[in-house]
Amino acid sequence: MLGLLLILLFAPLNVLTLPWSFSYPADQLVLQSVGGPIIETDTAAAPSSALQLIYQFKDRVALENLAARSNGHLVLTASNQPIVYDMNPAARNAPPTPLPRIPGVTGLTGIAETAPDVFAVVAGNWSTETFQGTPGSFSIWSVDFNHPQPTVKIIASIPEADALNGLTALPGSPEIILAADSAIGAVRRLNVTSGEHSIAIQSPLFAKTSIIPLGINGLRVFDGYLYYLNSAQGAYGRVPINADGSAAGEVAVIARINLPAVYDDFDMDWEGTAWIATHGNMLNEITVEGKQRNITASGLNMDMTEPTSAQFGRGSKQAEKTVYVVTAGNNTIGGQVVAVNLCLT
């Protein structure tokens, strides 16, 4: 949704540049940091051969998120369409296959695998005037590929949610998923079996700002911590969690980035390094120590226009060394799927 927000907000501007500048109010520049320094970004350009455009939508499809299936396919969501897509990234330029439309909503955001080849997806309504979610419109749906024809069905409605966004499964508790509520600065917990849901964690470090109405966004669980991105505050951080997803300690900021660059969503590798889709046409790498690197260079990269999420591939050794990035595109470029070969970075 953040990609669509930025595109709509700055649509009159030159689509080949990011010419705006923001400044935070003083009270929003102070971020709590627990357990380590905040480290600024280094820049290191990746060779052009490391990035390959796998597919680009011709129509205005703002891709929002993705997940990888065990067979190597990718599952895609779009913030301006209530349709899940299945695509084979090995079949270059082959159109993704649309699944049955989810009724009553305008778009989809987070996605996470909850069982082998079964994915939870966030559905809801977003305003193109206020760039905010419509409270009461959000729900979680199941997409099951374990059938000749994939099935799509509702898991639970979450009427208390204001703007559900990033989604992650909870290792060790396969029935639990965690969802970022970007508007209220909270992580919601949902049992996919019973449909029961509640707020698991809420923090000022998850909150939105007066400039960007989407706070906490991408989520991942690694080694007993919930890692998160806050788009509005430009922060990447973590919080230790219990088996049920509740906080077991303080929320910490590990690294940050300055506007106009904006973090969106991410994936993590086996060492705990985060690979972050960052608006400003970047893919950022952040280690567990907080060292940050922009592997796609700080300049314009039209092969990757408004990245919204990143995901490691599956199904082969080559895929596991590839980060797939989806983009929202802009007014002239449709949403994209880009492969970043880490062996060449």
C-alpha cells in the first residue's frame, strides 16, 4: 500500500525522479534504541547483471507483496486489486495466473505461509484520497494450492483493525500469524484455526507520523525476535517475543533511513540479515549488527520502480540465492517482479 500511497501523492511530479523532501518534527526524530547503535546507510552499487526484470504488468497493477512456494512459484498480491496471482519466475515474461477474486475489498497486502502450500492473505479497503485503510473492512483469507484448482476462503474478519499490512507466521506455533496494523502502531495476533484475534504488541516505535500515515509495516520472525519495519519513522528494529507472539522485552531500533527513502517490506536470510524493499528504487541489506548497505546504488534504477516487498526464492539452489522484489510501478510503469542474484552483488 505504501507504494500506491507515494505514487498517488506525487503523481503530478516527474515519474523518473523522486524530487520531494521531507523533514520530521523534532519530537519524531527521537527514536528509542535498545541494545545497540543506529547505523547510517553505506552505498555500494550492484552490477546491472545482478538485477533481471522477470515480468512487468502492462496495466496499472500495484504489486504489494509476495511469498515463495516450495515448487519455486511466487504468490503475488496487489494493493489496488483483490486478486492473488501465482507465477513461475522461471517462465520469463509468462503472465501470472490470477486466482478467484476476493469479494468486497479493493486490495490485498500481507501474505504468509501457514501450512505447506497454504497462505494467509490480508484483504481490505484503502482510500486513494486519504491513503489510509478503511476501519472495519479488513479480513484474513486462506489461499490453498493443495487442490487441482487453488481455493480461496475467509479465515476471519477483523473489524477492529484500521490498516492491516505486513504479515508473518509464528515459527513453533503454526496456527498463529502476526499482522501489522499500520494505522494504530500495533501487531495483531490471529489464530488461523479458531479465528480468535487480539493485539499482541503495541509501541510508540510502531506508530505512524503526521507525514506518512503508515507506521509498522513489514514483519518477520527470526531466532526468538519479531523484526519489523516502520515506514513512517524510517526504522528497522526488533522485539523479543514469547511463543504466543507477545512481547518478552523492549522494542529496539537497529537501523534507520532518512526520507525521501522509505522502508516497505522485507525478507531475512539464514544469518538474520534483512533484505528490504525501499522506496527510492532500492534494495537495502541490514545485518543483525545494524550495518546497512544499498546494493542497488543510490541513483535511479528503472528496472525496479517503487519496490514494495522482497522474498527469497525456493525450489532450487539458484532460487535460494535470489531475492525476488515486487514493485508498485508508477503512472507509466506497471508493477514488476525483479530477480536480484546475490551471487553477483
